[in-house]
Amino acid sequence: QVQLVESGGGWVQPGGSLRLSCAASGFTFGNYAMRWYRQAPGKQREWVASISSTGDTSNYADSVKGRFTISRDNAKNTMYLQMNSLKPEDTAVYLCFARLYRDYWGQGTQVTVSS
């Protein structure tokens, strides 16, 4: 069965960095584009970044452009989100997403940015 498992979240001070991972299984990872989303308390789920199946193309929400980098390693069936210059407003649960024959979500990993 399809599984998406995020890891790498935690607490960090403003200006700090974190690297999130999304380990995928149950499907041919290298055939599909992938996305990161986030959801802060009391807010709607927000798209953060997308990456093509080969990793050649990526897109970012304006709120994270220039600070976050999405990447993938198809040999390891894993997607990453490198987050630099973190701000308190980046605090959220970060989720990975795959659209196969239906939509799949991971369980999320909490990122907290505060001093």
C-alpha cells in the first residue's frame, strides 16, 4: 500500500534551518511529481512547494521562495525540504503529498519556530 512518512521536524529558533524528509513506498516514486504542504493551527492547508518526477523542475509559494528548497532522490524514494531562514510564521505541520490514481497524504511532521 502507498505510504508517505515525513520526518525531520522539530523546534528551531528564528533564522535557523531544518531539513524535512518524506519517505515514499508502495508506488513507483520516480514516476510522480510530489508536493509539500503545511497547515498552521486555525488556518487552511497551504501549498509550499512542488517538484517534478525527475527533479528537474520545482515551484514554490511566494512565502517561502528563496528560503526553502525542495529536492528528491529517486534512488532512495525520498523527497526533501530544506528550510533556511525560518520565521515564526513558518510554524506548522508539514505534510507530503502525492497524486496517483487518488490523492495520498503523509501524517505530517511538526515544525515550530520560536525564540
